[in-house]
Amino acid sequence: MLTEVRDTRLYVDRRGRSDAPPLLFVHGGPGAGSYDFMAFQGDRLARDFHLIGVDQRGVQRSDPLNGPVSEQDLIADFEALREHLGLRQWSVLSHSYGGRLALRYAAAHPASVTRIVFENPAWDIPLATENLVRAALPLLPGAELPPHTGLATKQMWDERIAVIAQLGDRRMEIYLGPGSRDLQLPADTELPDEYHQRSGHFSGEITNSPSFGEPVLQHFAQLTQPALLIKGEYDPATSPREIELFRSHVPDGTYYYATGAGHFVHAEQPESFAQLVTDFFS
């Protein structure tokens, strides 16, 4: 359903008992929406949690953007939604680019977040996009990694995503484990073009925001919550450097290596993922 938060309406998919432990899902992309995750994990996690899947402002089923957007806007939306739902605290489960937002949210609002899971996060945009392009290069003879130094910029993002786009129909080959190559993401076929256009507009706006270039890895040391990092064996997003920093700097961090899985552990190994998350949050 659409829920008014601050100056927009967010699409909120709530599943499970209202008195169960609340769990916010923060999607990636940027602009991926919560539809796919909820299709694979919504009913599974609703057995034990009050699961709250949100399409970020301007994304998929939420209202279209009516101006610029920043990562600070998205974090403020999460906090405003928590208050609107009358929840004192909740745990957070994030995927891909959503891990960057979840890290910023947990560091900015430590009293609101009790525990946090990062599934194949893209915390540092230059490191994550470099890792993605390097995963794509073996499938693209003659292609090269666009060079970049310093903080993330929209130009860097556009240049590196353009390399990955050259994969065309083979794009998912770099994201999935070898046993999951036939996996289909429901949003690709079940959502109307209008929603994909909204997400595309959001992606263009958020990558153009100064907030997109801000570093976040320094927030590891500020996390006061227990944190779990789930890394798929074949995931191309989370870099070795990010994993190293998580393991050395997060005070109460746990690392889980999902053998055989790629970027979408929640879809490639749905039952084991749900059990892993349930055990961590219990």
C-alpha cells in the first residue's frame, strides 16, 4: 500500500504478524525496488518477522520523484516510516546498494536499529563498480576498466555501468552462481514499463547527487549493532577490501560465505538464506 512519508508516498509491503519482531528490507539498485526480494523472501521471513519491504522514494510503485533526491533523503524516509508505523526499533536487512544506505542509517540512528544484515553490499561505489567491471571483462574481449581515482562521480558510474551494459542478455552471468543461471527476476516480466521508467529516473538522480560520492566505510567503527555480512561465492559487487575492513573494524560483526551463490543469495538459495537470517535475528 502507499504510505505518506515526509513529502511523498512510499509503497510499503508489510507481511507477517504486526506483533512479530519488525524487520525493514532496504533494496539495492540504485532503483531495484523491493518486488523481487519480497517475491522470494516475503512469505518465508513473514513466518517469524513483521517484514516491511519498501520501494524507496521515486522507485517502482512509490510516487515518482518530483525533484532531486539524496541518500540523506532516503535515510530520513526510513526513520520517518518507522515513526509512522509506531515502531520503537527495528532490525534492517539490506541487499547490494541498499547495504550502503543501511550502513549510513544504522550509524546515523543507532537507537532505531537493533541488528543489521548486509547481503553482498556495495558500500564503496568506486570499489564496487571496479569489481563489477572486472567480473564482466572476461566476457567482453577488448573492453577495459574505465580509470578513476578519488570519490565516486556520476561520470564514473555511467562509464562503468556502460561497460556492464555491453553484456546485453548475458548480464546475469556475472551476477549468478553456476547453479542458478536460469533464475528469473519477477520484476523484469511482472511490473509495467512505467515502474521501470520511474526506477531509471531515480537512478539518474541519486547518482547525480553529491551524497552518492560520499565515503561510508568509516562508519564501520561506529556500528553499535550486531552486524552480519553475507557474501556469495560468485558475487561480483562486494570487493575484497570492503570485506577486509568489515571483518577488522565492525565491533560485533559476523561474516558468512555463501558457497555456490552469486549476488542474489536470497533468490538462489532461498531456504538457507531465510534460515540464516532468522537465526541471526532471533
